[in-house]
Amino acid sequence: MAGAPTGNGDDTDGSGGLVAREQSGDNAAPLSITEISNLLKRAVEDRFGYVRLRGELSGVKRAASGHMYCALKDEKAVIDGVMWRGNTSRLSFAPEDGLEVVASGKLTTYPGRSKYQIVIDSLELAGEGALLALLEKTRLRLDAEGLFSRDRKQPLPFLPKTIGVVTSPTGAVIRDILHRLADRFPTHVLVWPVLVQGQGAAEQIAAAVRGFSQLEPRSGISRPDLVIVARGGGSIEDLWAFNEEVVVRAIAECPIPTISAVGHETDTTLSDFAADRRAPTPTAAAEIAVPVRAELAATLEDYGLRQKRAIQRPVQLGRERLAGRADRLPASEALLQPQAQKLDDLAERLRRGLRDRAAHGRERLNAARLSPAVLQRGWREASQRIAATVRLMTSLDPDSVLARGYVRVIGSAGQTLTDRTEAAKETALSLKFRDGALDVVPAGRVAKGAPPRRSSRAKPKAATPGQDDLFG
């Protein structure tokens, strides 16, 4: 075979042969990949047992197991990093791409990919600048979701019966709030004690805000009409729990109106943007929550006086107008004198008229001569008028001709019938004779209350006396 080594195949020049053979005095025995990987792992871990690295986070992702994988980079180099689940749960912020951080841990290698990496025990932001950058990034993201929109803001109750306070139960904040509420308007206060900084503070604050909104009447604890989330002043790290997304979302979604009173006037947290109202200090939150009772009493008293004056003013104006019009009226004597004079004149005319009428009647009476003939003439004239009226009535009486053989036909309603068509429509008729009336029925009709007629084939019976068939 061309090119194949000849002889016994010894590679005397060390350039390598077809089959690897150990040479005498050779101390560089070949290593397996696992062996060299373990050697590298030990060397790296021994040399860099614990390090702190500063860099920018990149490619941050969380596995389903809870572990976090990322990369730390600067302008010229990149190193992989991993943070196990137990440590990620203790993080005080949410790692994101682009944040500058300081990672503490140990360097090691990952033989599966022939890479070296840092196993991160703790992760911190690299200075306040990085913290502020994270804060601004979170603010912009939540603002884009509408959590800080003015349309979500609720009006605060004018006079809440119960106020819920989320704060530390041992600090000066709760004492300041209670003292100011007692001075202004004593109100029932429910305190939900929480941590206000450190590990787990954000989760406790969010749980307290949601807990107030979930109170039911049957629990025996009245649901607050207003919630105050408060903390004293401090550094941006001390106040960081109130910038956590879980707290911001809890405040924004709270159905109860909320006041954020975190830090001093110059301190600003994301909770201030999410709350319905921001107070510069916890004491100011108490002042915003309730009015001053003494001022309310004075205002009510002033309203009462104004209402009384408003009611009395129309009456007073009416009296003034009435008095003015009464002053312009003439005296009663001036109004009554013409009428009194007219009355006197009419009374005098009446007396004269009565005297004249009596005198005229007396003269007529004296002139008339009363005699029996005059009275008899009047009586005869009246008697003749009455006799003529009686004769006329007798001649017009429909029953006056019954003695001459006439009969008057009377309908069921008592009316006199003069037409055969009208008589045929009646169910019963009455014939009035000179000596009495006879009830009859028209042909083809059955009298009311009479038994039904028999068939034409039956033998006819004699007519019932007293009721004949007028048209049969």
C-alpha cells in the first residue's frame, strides 16, 4: 500500500503513526474528555473559588424548574451564569436584560458544553444608577399597561367611617397617623401590620392591600372606606418594596380608594403613581383622609344661619313692601265718604218712594167700588175656563171611545199601539175594553211563561179563557 510505513512501524521522529503507541519514558498518557473536563473544573474552582463580577445582564430566562439562566457581559467579553431556584426566590428585584448588576458566586465549568460559567449566589444592582434605570424601565412598562391612568383614579370618600392602614406596627408612622386622625376627626382605624423593607416586604404589603378589599361583613370586621399605604423616609433601597410590581398592581387593582404615603416629600415610588392619591408624608395622608371636625361644625352652623336668613328674608321683604303700599293707600274715611253719602241719598229716595207708592195705592183703593157683581163676574169667567179645559181633556182621552165598541191595543211597555207592524213585533199585548183589559199574543208567538206549542198533528185544545189570539 502506497504511503504505508515500512518495517516494524516505529515512529522514531515523533511525528505520529497510524496506531498510537506508548513510548518508553513518556509521561503524557492520553486523557479522556471527562478526565480533562474534571481537571479543568477543579482548576477553575480552586483558582476562582468565590468572585464578584460586574456586568450587564443579557438573555435572562427562567426555566420551569425555577432556575435562572443568563449571561454577564461588558464591552469585550461574555460569561454564562446560572442561579439556582433557592437563590432566585430571595431576589429583591426582577432581573431583566440590560440591567447592570454585581453577581457574587463561584466560577465553574459545564463539561456538557465545554464552557465555563458563574454559579450566582446573590445578584445586586450595580449602584443607584442601575436601580434608577430599573425603576424607570418598570414605570414605563406599567404606565403603558394603563396602571397609572387618571381614568382609573377613584374619588376619596369625604368622611370615611373606617380607615385601613398598611404599615409597620412598631414605627413612628402609625403613631403619627393615629395622632393626626384623633386631632382632626376621630375615626375607626384598622392596622394591617407588614414589613416595610427587606426580604418579603413587597409580598406582605400586596397581601395586606388585597386583604382589606376582600373583607366581608360576615367576618365581623368592617371593610375600610379608605386604605392608606404608609412608610417613613429612607433611601431608594429602603423604599424599594413600594416599587415592586406586585405592590403596584395590588394598589392599582384595589376597589377601595387608596392613599400612598411613602417616604418624605422628595421621595417618589411607583406606589404613588398607582394610588388614587399621593400624600407627601404619612401625617399628610391623615390630613387628606378626614376633614377637621371643628371646621365642619363651624361650616354647618354658618349654613344654618344662612338658611335661616334666606327663609326670613322673603318675609322681611314682604313686610317692607306691604308697609310701603299701605302708606300709599288713602285713609279709610276718604274711601267710605262717597259711598256713605250715596247710601244716605238712596235711603232718602227709598223713603220717598214708599210714601208715594202708599199714597197712590190708597187713592186707587178709595176710587174703586167693591160690589158682589164684580166678584161674581170674575168667578164665572174662571169657571168657564175650567169647564172648557175639562171638555177638551175628555175629548182627547183615548179611553172615552171604548164605550162605543173601540178597543185600545197596549204594548208590553204600556204604550198605545196604532200600527199593526208594531203590534206584530210584541211578544204579548193587552186589549183594553170598556169594562177591562184582555191579555193576548200575536199569531205565531208564545206568551212568556206559557208551555211550548204542540205539533200541528196534535189535536187542538180549546183556547184558554182570558187570553185570545188577536191575529189567529
